[in-house]
Amino acid sequence: MVGIIGGSGVYDIPWLEDAVELISENEYGEAKLKKGHVGTIEVVFLARHGKTHSIQPAVINYRANIKALYDSGARNVFSTYAVGAINPKYRPGDFAILGQFIDFTWGRNGTFHDRPGSVVHTDMSEPYSRKLSGLLKNSLQELGQHFYEDQVYICTQGPRFETPAEIKAYSIIGADVVGMTGCPEVALAREFGMNFASLAVITNFAAGVSSTLVSHQEVLDIFSARMETVSEILRLSCIGISAI
């Protein structure tokens, strides 16, 4: 079973065959899933922000979502993100495969190991699966897309965009792209031993990188223009699971 977490702009998977919608309930809450298959590969899809983008980053029930995917049988997960470019050489519409993260969020439930007497430290040396990231890379190359590998993603609290001073500071500590939903999602998946890989669409320049103001509509417009390609990257990557 392959899991897909769709971010901003990815609210459905059109190529999912024999798809059925269901609600998964667990001790952390409930998550809305869509299950089907592509060829012989079973796939379960989850829209992180809901079908109408009604859930803002800080209040997403990350634990319920990851537990729902795990309970469904997903052990390999692809996620998508809309991100801002911190590096000025990047361009809106480019793709990035994430390799490391920096977590600047607060107050989010970031672990499953929070019960008294449960002290578990999960290794995060390689938070993103090299094998799954390799499938994303193969799909991007097959489709002739421009992309960057092993990018450092910094996750901010949101829902506001960052200040130019914050972006400058993030660039100094090594961040390539910025978003609001990558953490604690990837860490929670790793706590369950799930293989996790992330495809980011660079939708805008972060604040201060260019002279224009940042708008959410700009983010949605760029992602919408890339949606067909994002969908095909995910389809090819899911099919590629059978080869690893």
C-alpha cells in the first residue's frame, strides 16, 4: 500500500482506479481517506488541508493523519508541498525533492511517544527515504522537469508568511525552501518506520528574495498550473514502487 498526502492544490488523485472514500478513526481523531489502485499498486490518498483547503497548517491533525495511513497499510508515503524559494536562483514552477528539514514550529503534537513512561528517541539522520526520493527523481527526469535534489526545507508556524528578516536568517542557517506543513508530518511517519519522500513545488519567492509581495493566490495559481504534472509524477512514482 502506498500513501499519498496532498498539500495545497492537491485535493484529489484523478488516476486512482476503483476509488472509494472512507473515514478512518483512531485514538488521535479521524482522517478522510480515498483508497483505490493504479495497476496492481494499492494507493490511499489524504488531502492534508481538506478538500476545500479549510484546515490551516497549525491545526492540522498530523497524528490522526499519519496513524490513519499506517492503519490502512501504507508503509511508503509520498507527500507534496507548495514552498517558497529562499535561494534566488530558483524559479516558480521548479520542483524540489526534500532531503533534510529544520523545524521552526511550536505547539504542534509532534510525537506519538508522549505517554508517561514512554521515552523513545527516533533517529532523523535521513528523514526522507532515499529509495522513494529516487522514484520521484526518476519520474521527474522521465517527464523532462527541472528540479533540485536534497533540498533543506524549513517549516514555519504560519498561517502568516515570513518576514524578509526571517527569510534572511533561514538562508544563513542553510534552508533552501520554506513551507508550513512539513513538520511534524515527516517525523511522525519516521516514528512508525514508514518510508517517506516529499515533492515540493516552488510556487513563489520567499519574502525579501524578490521585490514583489507574497500572496496566497500566487501560490495557488502556480501550483494549479503544475497540478497535471504533479499528478503524473505521483502516478509514475507509485507504479515504480513495485521495482524496489
